[in-house]
Amino acid sequence: MAYQKVNADQRAPGHSQYLDNDDLQATALDLEWDMEKELEEPGFDQFQLDSAENQNLEHAETADLNLDSIQPATSPKGRFQRLQEESDYITHYARSAPKSNPCNFCRLLKIFCTAIILFIFGILIGYYAHKNCPSNATSSGTLDLQLYQEILKTIQAEDIKKSFRNLIQLYKSEDDMEISKKIKIQWTSLGLEDVQFVNYSVLLNLPGPAPSSVTLSSSSQCFHPDGQPCSEEARKHSSQDLLYSYAAYSAKGTLKAEVIDVSYGNADDLKRIKKMKNVTNRIALLKLGKLPLLYKLSLLEKAGFGGVLLYIDPCDLPKTTNLSYDTFMVSLNPGGDPSTPGYPSIDGSFRQNRSNLTSLLVQPVSASLIAKLISSPKATTTNNACTPLELPNNEERIVNMQIQTVTKFKTVTNVVGYLKGLTSPDRYILVGSRHHTAYSYNGQEWASSTAIITAFIRALMLRVKRGWRPDRTIVFCSWGGTAFGNIGSYEWGEDFKKVLQRNVVAYVSLHSPIRGNSSLYSVASPSLQQLVAEKNNFNCSRRGQCPETNVSSVQMQDDADYFINHLGIPTVRFSYEDSQLSELSGEVILQIANEPVLPFNALDIALEVQNSLKGDQPNTPQLLAPASRLRESTELFQSDEMRPANDPKERAPIRVRMLNDILQDMEKSFLVQHAPPGFYRNILYHLDGKTSQFSILLEAWEHCKSLASNETLQEALSEVLNSINAAQVYFKAGLDVFESVLVGKN
């Protein structure tokens, strides 16, 4: 029970005369002083030591960071310290002893009984107030792990599987609205607020009436993309997959030309090939590797190629995977409606005529078709070593490729629902999944995405019905048109850009929650990597098994694209073999939605920048000094502002709000104006987990090696330099604002 000293000269108006009685004050003071003496006993000191030990254990995972200069925040003047320093505390309230009279004992007895009655009455009021208002306690923003688990334990794997099966039955529908309506009805029935459709009329590039084909000129054999011969019987028995083996927004038509093997199509491959052959209007045989497809196609287009046969080499796949006859769909759309680039597809918008986004005829084909093309028995394995598919340099292959597609305006539907926050309803956590678009390839990953987000909504709303709410608003989004270039999320983002720039604090992606292997694969912004690692380590110990963990900031192909590259929003995505690991995503969502201070790490951004400058890259020394200044600023920011704010004793609401505003905008400084096709504009993300350098610098260096000029490299260096400098200025300005507020208060 906490007691507070009250100056007799500062009594609030409206107090009764009885409560202002001098003798009652003196007695209450004695009671308070006795209580404080008890609290100063050794037992209380032991409690403080135990608490400090627990706090060190909670932050053990940050031990590897250089945080020597960061000290735990303590109150500038503790409660008992003030009592010791204010020598006039007792004399200020000292009163002369009452004169002796026969009624002294009765008066003291009345005072004592009154104090006891008031004390008991206060306890009863506090007890029943706490009992009848649980929502005030549980919505305080410091939800503990136990509450997270109580919410998430209601997620049942069987419910997810049932929802998945129901959704799969709808995918054959030619009407996109049927699946969208199903999702909206389900979310609304669970109690989610303001669930709505957000529709956009967009330009889609759809398959033609017949599958594309590739014909070998030497034998006149015609093949479909899956490697099966062109025949009426094959067309009758083939599924819709055959039609949807195409590249959306490719050029269409017919091209007969020599096939040239360009391997993975990087700058070195093209430089080598152009020395040996004329590539103008030829057909490139291209492997789908780690470099962004749009980037490689831009190099081929610039080199003068006329067509591309795109395939996946079996040697690039896990040994247990056999996709020799599988076909696939790709989109050449960098994002959004091609007819309204950079602005939303709303009524009245100007529509550009962009039926194809490249001059190349691009056709995805199976590995089995490539094996027939090069007269090879597919990829072979010798001594556990896979031999990649490769067209011999001294042999010539001429093929005739025919691509048929149709461009139409169609409606793409997003489903958006809200769970309004209690204390900060104007701060949003976006949780994104995707649903099947009737005109796209019929993969089933979308169904697991939708099933898991629905299960999470169900678990949350069960708790909401008991009086709980998150502090910040959670916005649930099921995107349409993902397969065509994340069209639904792009259009919604462009439509509400100003609001999202100001209000969104994080994006949690449920794009592909089930990967089907035994390792946890996590992609997170640098500011969220520590939170993701902590959650994974805790769940690892709780489950009794510790799968391989991979947390990195790498480019991902999903609907988070717009929010990462145009809004600079911190993002996280989990993928695992087990749907129960959806709890990881749930815990991260709950913590971001409820912690008073956003669980972002500013210092990790600076460390990521410094790591990206390691290696033997030329001309990067000029970036080391700005990166060092950025680290110094983030260290000060973390020690002077973030650590005190995480201590409830030091926490001031206005400073917490200012701090969170800075944290949610940290990554915006790293959005560059110009990036190569397919590369992220957010330079904190890398091409893959094995490459730590800035992607745009690596690409510029490769470009510089193939050309005599280093202008591209200098431009990229300038972009990175400006980003680092802008981030350093941003944190320093934040520190200055906090210092000004503190000086103003003093």
C-alpha cells in the first residue's frame, strides 16, 4: 500500500473539515512514517536486489552489443532519499502537544477508530473497483507474456485446417468477389469492427484462349510450357495450370530465333556472351536465380535480346524437391496498377495505355522442356553433385516461341477490418494476408495465409468480448491481385498514403506463413530483428525444440513491398512448417500493439549500416565516418531516451509519445530516390541472407566493371551517403527536442 505526504498548505479544495482536522493529520503522519520505516527494513532491500537481477536476465540478449556507455535509468531522487534530505519534513508538520484534560483518552480513541474505519473503507473501495473494472488494468499497455499466451492459446490447428479446406473449395470461382465476401462475412461474424471492401478497377494481363508454345525448328516438335507435346489430347487433359504458365505484362506475339544460354543473366554473364555472339533479337535461356528478375530482364532488354525462356534449374532446388514438369507464373509488374503508376486507380484517374511492360517476349517453362531443347536427360547427379542444365556453346538451337495474352480491366478487391485501439487509436499495426484472385495461378499458399489471419482474429475477439482492447489499432488486410504485382496493397497504399505515412507503426506479413520445411525463416527490418530473435528464443525453449533460426533483412516478394519501399514502415514476416508457429506472429503483433514504448531498436539500424560497409568494396571509406556518427547518435538516443522511457518510474506520457513518433519513422531516411529495377528502394534490405553489403552499391560496382565510366557508382555512393547523413541528423534532432522539453519543464 502506497502512502503519500500531503502538505497542509496545498490541500485540494472540496475536502471536508473533518479530513482537515489537525490532530487527524498528525496521526496520519505517524502512520505513514511507521510504514516507511517498515519499508526500509532489510526485507525490502532484498526485494529490490531480486528485481534488479531479474531485469538483467531479461536484457541478457543485448549483451553482445556495445552498450558499455548505456546505464540503467534510475530516479533522480528516490522517495526515501527525499525524506532523508528534507530535514524540515517533520518539523514542518510538528504540532504542540495537546493540553492534558480528562477527555484526552476519548479523543484519541475516536481518532484511532476513525482512521481504522477510513482505512478499511479505502481497501474495500479499491478491491471492488479493481474487481469490477478489469479492462482498465489489462488495457494498460504493459500486457505481460501470460496475457499474450491466454489470447493465443485459443488458436487451434484444427480450426486453421478447417478454414483452409473451406477456402480451397472456392478458388475455382471466376468471381473474385465470392472469396472476398466469404472473408468479410467471417471476419464480421467474429466481431471485427468496420469490415469493408475496398475495390479498384485495374489493368490485368490474363492468359489467352490457348496455352503458349515453343517449337523446335530442327524437328518441328511443338511443346507446351510444361514440356508436354502440343496436341488436342494434351490440351483436353491439362489443367488450368497450363494456361497460367505465363509472364504477366510480357510482350505478346511470335518470335523465331536462335537460343543463347545466358545462365543467370548477370552483368558478367552478358559481358562474356556478347564477346562471342551477336545477341540482337535472339532468345535468352535464363535461369531464375537470386538476382531480381526485373533487373535481369532489364539487362537483357538493354543488350538487344528479343525473347526469354525462363526456367528453374533443378540443381538450385533442395534434393527432395522435384519440379521438372512444374510450370509457374511470374509478373513483370513492379507493383500496382500499370495504368496508374504512382497514383491510385480511383474513379476519374487518368489511365495510361501499358498493355506490356517490356519489349521482351517472356515465357516461363519447365526444366523438362529445357532438357528436351538442349538434348539432355535433364539435370544429372554424379557423386552427390548435381550437374546444371547448360546449352553447349558450339551447338545452335533455333526455336519459335508464341505468346498469347489478353489485357482487360478487372476489379480487384481488398478486405479491410479494424480493431480500434484504446489509448492510441490513431496508431496502426497493419497485418496483411492475401486471398485468391480468380484470374491468377491457383497455388494454395493464399489459403493458408487467409486461414491463419482469420484464426488470429478469432483469438483476439474472444478477449475483446471480455473487456480487453489493444492500446493501438490493429488493421487486418486481405489483399487481392497479389499475383499480378501486389496490385491490391499498392493501390490501397497509394489511396491512403498520407494517413499511412503519419499513423502506421509496423506491418506484419502473413503472406506465406507455411513453408513446408523444418526451419524458421524470418524477415524483419533491422529495428525489429532483436524483438523477433527474443520471441523465437523464448518459444524455442518453451516448446522444447530449437529449430534453425534465420532472421535477416532481405528482399521479399509479397504485399509488404509498398509499405517497405514507399513508406519506410518497419516490417516482419515469419514462415515455418507448423501452423502453431503462427503464435510467433501473434506475439509480435500484440507486443507492438500494447507496449507503451514501441519495441524497436534504434542502435540495430546503425549496426546494420556499419555491417553493410564491411568487405572489400571500393570507395566506401568515405561512408565510414558518417556511419560512425550515426552509431554515436543512436547510442545516445537509446541510453538517454529509450531506457528511461521503458522504466515505469521515469515514464512521462508526453515523452513516450514523442519517442514513439521518432521510432516509427526511423527507416524513412533510408528510402533512396533511384534503385535498379527489382531492387528495394529501402537500402536496409539486402538481396539475400549471405550478402551484407548495400545492394545498390554492389550493383553499381558490377555496372562500373562492365563500363569505362564510374558515374553509376558515384550516384549510388551519393544515395547511400545522403541516407546515412539524414538518419544521423534525424536522431540528433530528436535528442535536441527532448533536451529542449526537459529544459522548458525545469
